[in-house]
Amino acid sequence: MATTQAEARVQITVPGHVIDVPMSNYMLIGDSLAELIPFLRNELERVGKDASWLADPDAHWTLRRPFHTQPLDPEKTLDAEKVRDGSRLLLVKLDPGEKYPPLIDDVAEAITYWLREHFPSWDGRVSQRVTLVVTPAVVAFVCALAIFWTSTATPNFTARLVVCTLMVIGAVLAAAISIVVVRTDKDSYTPIVAPFLTITYVLAGTAALLITPRPLGIYQLVAAGAVLFTLSVSLAVITRANARLHYGIASAAAAVTIIAALNMAYRSPTAVLGVQLIALCFLTILVSGRISLALARISLPYVPATGESYVKGNDRAGDLDAGDLPRDGRANESILNQEQQTLTAYDCIVGILTGALVTLCATGFFAGRAMDNHQWIIFAAVLTTALALLYRGKSYDDARLQGITLVATALLLAAFGAGLLASPAYADNQLRAAIVVGILVLGTLIATVYSIQQRRIVSPVVNRLLERIEWLLYAAPLVYVVLAMDLFQKARAR
């Protein structure tokens, strides 16, 4: 009589993963599940995979074979259910049904249970979360006070140097702590990385703004933008973590530096500078996908057109000589197999998109507040950009990207309207401010109705018309830049 092995290597299938597990042939399946769930969670977390599906304390777990409706009997063993080496089982989560509160006879224990259930006490985790939110906020507030102090009191270079030195020391310490935590891979300290990196950027950017003994202007913007861009690229390479934060800072800093450097050579009014920055940020949003693929080092397949060579760079069309074909297997690697590169590209596009949108919304406020010439051109430029952002947001299939873009569209209109109301030329801009606020309210109402009723445009004629309008909107910001800078008139005058 053949003896049964003590263990069987079983493939346990959970959403998105298949784990090879050695399971006892003689332990009851119900008893095995109590040990199986923590084992699977530890294995997934050890390799950096998402194990949130298994973190359900109220679920009722069962095992069943693929293409079977009935689960395995929890009162039997794997050997009794004829589960052998190499078998694949599905881990199924069932609803436990009606839940009953525990019956506690002791009054003190009952009070303790309900207090813990509904009124959690202050503990170390809550303290850590609050501290990691308050600390960057306090640092940002102190930096804002320092900027206000230097703008109003105009201190000498020695006072500026002392303040900036303290900020640089704080930025270096925060960056060093973040790098050490990331490099040593200490899970207990991982939550402090993002707040400390934020503190690093705030302190470094403020120090670059304040170091020069002159009023704030484009020179300080160039200095701060260059420092933040260099710092973000360096930290992205060193830490290889929090890519969204690094690329968001890099995209915002690069846009500000480019426009400020351009205005060092060719001066424009503040409102026109805002139109330039809005156009550049929108262009960054349009090309963010390509930039993300390049940063993530995802190689796109070369698809030859009719008559072109099958090998890029080969002048002989249709040449299938095996000696000229690439033999490196990585050249033919599918994008679907580049999991880590794909996730990196996604983090890049989220970071670039967020940085560009934050800069764009902030610029909308300053453009509205400083609008003293070409009022209707700048007004139309901001409204057109908002409509183009709406189109761009609806073009995303990803919920996060679409949500970020649509929220930024509303914030751009709100910031521009607030800038118009806060401008010194309020009497001249109140009509335009009323139009912006009216468009914002009406657009919000229409969006609310469509989202609640889940309406979609199904007419092919209307969709084709909207596509044509979309392409015109994407090109419109450059036209408004030319008009706001009077480039056409200046070219004719020459």
C-alpha cells in the first residue's frame, strides 16, 4: 500500500497573485486556513506586493478548485479531498453574514470594549500621523514669514545669510534622515520620508529666494527654480522612492526657471509672464506621457510603415537578413512584461502632472491680480486653457489622472477669479471676475448633473466636432502668448 506524503505543494490563487505553498496532507483544511492567511500576507508583503485583500478580519475564507462551485470541506484533509502536488486551489472570501456583538458579562470589560471600538484612544500611530502633518505645515509657515519679513524689512546681507544658513542646515538634516531611512529600508520609519523630503524642498527653495539682497523678482525665481530642480533630480536618483514628489517638484521648478530666465533676456509684464507660464505648464501636461516613458526607460516597439526596413536604421527596405536583426532579447521585450518600469512611468506622469497643474493654478491667481494690460487677451487665454484642461482630463482613462486634472480645472478658474477680485484694478476687472465666477458655478452644476445621471455623449457627429475643437484648444495657448507679447506687431515693425 502506497504511503501518502506528509506535505503537498499547492498553488494558492489570490487576486493578482499565485503563491506556491507547502501544506500538510493530514491537517484539517479549516485549521490550515487559520495559518494560511497570515503566511500569504507575510509572503506578499515580503516581496513588496499588495496584501490588502487578505487584511479582512471579518471575512470567512474557503478553498475550492478552479471551475468548481462548491468549496473544499473544511472538516476534511487535503488527502481526503484528493489534493495532490501541483494542484491549484482558489482562496475565496465569503461574506460572514449577520454579525453579532460580543456578549460580555463584566461591566468594566464591556465599557472598555465599546470605548475601544467607537472612541479610540491616543496612541503612538496617531501621534506620528499628526506630527508628520503639523511639522511640514509649521516649517512652511515659518518660511512664509521669512519671505514676508525680507520683503517688508529689507534686511542686510548678513541677516539674510544667517537665516538662509539655518534653512540650509535644516534642509540637509531632513534630506539626510530621509536618505538613511530609504537606504536602510526601515519599515517603522518609512512614513517620515515624504514629510521630511517636503521640508527639504521648502527650506531649500526659501533659502534660494532670500539669499540675494534685493526685492523678490525673476532673478530669485531663477535661483529658486534651479536649486529645486537640481535637488529634486539628485534626490530622485539617490532615494529612488517618492517619485511622484520628486518629479512634481522637478516639473514645477523647470517651468518656472525657463520662463523666468526667458524674461531676464526679454522682459514682459507680470500678467504676460503668467500667460507664458500657463502655456508652458499646459505643454508639459500634453507631453507628460512621453517624458514619463523616457524617464522610466520603457522602450517602445518600432513599427515599420509600408516599404520601410524591419530594422530601424537599416537603409535596405524589406531586408530580412538574420545577420542584421538584433539578437538582444531585451530589444523585443514586451511593455506588459516591464512591470516595474510601468509603475515608475505611472509615478512619473502623476508627479509631472501634479507639479504642472499646481504651478498653473498658482499662476492663474497672480496673472489675475497683476492684469493691467491686454486684459481681454489674458482673460481669454485663461478660460481657453481651463477648457483645454477639461478636454485633457476627460481623455484620461485612469481615475486618478482624470480626477487631478478636472479638479485643477475648477481650481484654475477659482484662482483666476480670486486674483481678479484682489487686484488693484478691481473696478476694471469686476466684470471679468463675475464672468469667471459664473462660468465656474454653471460648469460645476452641469458636471454635477452629468455625473449623477451618468450621462454620456453617444452621437458620432458631436464626438467628431468635439475632437476638432480639442485640437484647436491645444494650439490656442501658443497663439495667446504671441498676442500677449505683441510679437506680431514687433515683427512687423522690424
